[in-house]
Amino acid sequence: MSHGSHGADTPHDFVGCDAGCEHGEGTGHSHGHAHGHGHAHASDSKQEESECSEDASSSGTMVAGLILRGNRCVLVRSLTGEWEGMRIPWLASEAGESQASAAVRAVSELCEIESDEVHVLGLPPVTIAVPDMPISLCALYAVNPPPAGPLEAADVEDPEDLYDWYTFPRAMHALAADPYAIAALATLACSLAAGAAGGLVPTSWGGVFGQEWTNPAFRLLPGPGAGGLELERIECSIDQLVEARSRSAAAAASSGSGHVSTTDNKRRRSTSQAMDEATSDSKAAA
């Protein structure tokens, strides 16, 4: 099933830190009948491992992927009328498929974005708590930078494209008829703010998704004295996170290889010892 074309500029438009990172300033539709219709499409849809989840317990578990780039996210539309308005990309996972892999597949199939154009952030998923059909939402990040020019240029909607970029306030308006998605994005915004303070979320390209709401909201939190919460971000880029994960994977592979080698050496020593003992017993018998 074709989801339409992105046009020539699409690849350019789309696109935890280690100790080397520096500290910086802290700074649509109803989910009822409409979601049931979306489910029928998702179950017909046919890669990336991370901290996002373990394997899905069975096929049919609903998983969503939210692509982030700075303080903007991707929402998807149907060009064939399968649903009205904008929504977060989601579909049904396949048997044995991890939530992270299903989330990447969701944006790949629904937005026609290549899987290697996104990176799965090391954050736990949040839940779009649709009654009787919860959807696990994984945070993804664009690996390519936005086009040259002002970031606000990405805020122009194109009804003939599969997806558009939205700041947190604009996403709240676009998803106004979907309270479950709005609540999930608010939850994710808090997680992203904390993740940016822990070096798990990039802070480039306009900041962190949800900052327009989390910054003032955190200052209203109760606590000693005047209360409030100010989080100091660890400034890092998506390139640093991708590199850090690659190093971690390489180290894990090396460690696993060494373990196998050690086991093989022990097995060889055990076999050699048994042969020596057998030789000694044979000589003694003679």
C-alpha cells in the first residue's frame, strides 16, 4: 500500500553522552472508533534494538514511534483517508518483535522514512493509555540535521506530504481530539527533560521537545522554600549518542567473544588433563 511521495527535499528535511559532554544552561482524532480503524490498517503492516523494551509478548501489541529533532516531533497523516487529521505513528507489533523494532517499523512504513535515519533513544517507553488497547510509545531521534535556514521553516504544514514537524504547543493543537495522545506526549516531555539532564537526549536544533511547557511547569513543583525544579542539561548531540551506543555494542561483542574464548580454553585444558591422566593410568597398568 503506497503512502504517497515525500518529494525531492525529504531526505534533507528528515533526518547517553559520555564524559566528554559539557554541561549547559537548563533551560488527530478520537481514540475510539477512529483508533479502531487505524488498528485495522496497522495489523496489515509488515529494526533497531535499544533500552526501549524487551520482546513483545505476542503479535498485535500496539507500538508507536515518535521521531524527535530538537524541540519538534513528527506527526503523520493519511493521504488515502484511513484516518482524519494528524496522529502519532503506530501499528501492531509482530510476534517476537521488540518494541524498539516495532517503533522504527511504524515510522518507516507510515512515514516512508528509512530505518537508518532514526536512532532509538535510551528512555523507557510511555503509554498512550487507550482503553482496552494501550500503545507503547518509544522515543526516536532523527540522525540528520534540519535543512539550512530558520528552524521555524519546518512548522509549515504540507497536506500533500505524509508527515509534518510540530513543536509541543502545535502538537497539542493538532492532537486536540485525542486526549490519550496528549497525555502521553506530556508524560514523554517530562521524561525528555530529565533525559536531557542525564545526557540521554540531544539538546541541539532548538532544544528539547516539550520545553515550552516543562520549563515553566517544573518551576511550579512544590518543595522546600520556594520549591520548583531547575534541571541543568548536559549538552550533547545525536552523533555523540550514536557513537556512544556503537562503542558500547562493540565492547559487549568483544566481551562476549572473550568469554567464548575463555570457555574454549578451559574445555581444551580439561580435555588435555583427562588425556594425561589416561596416559598415566595406562603406563601404571603396564
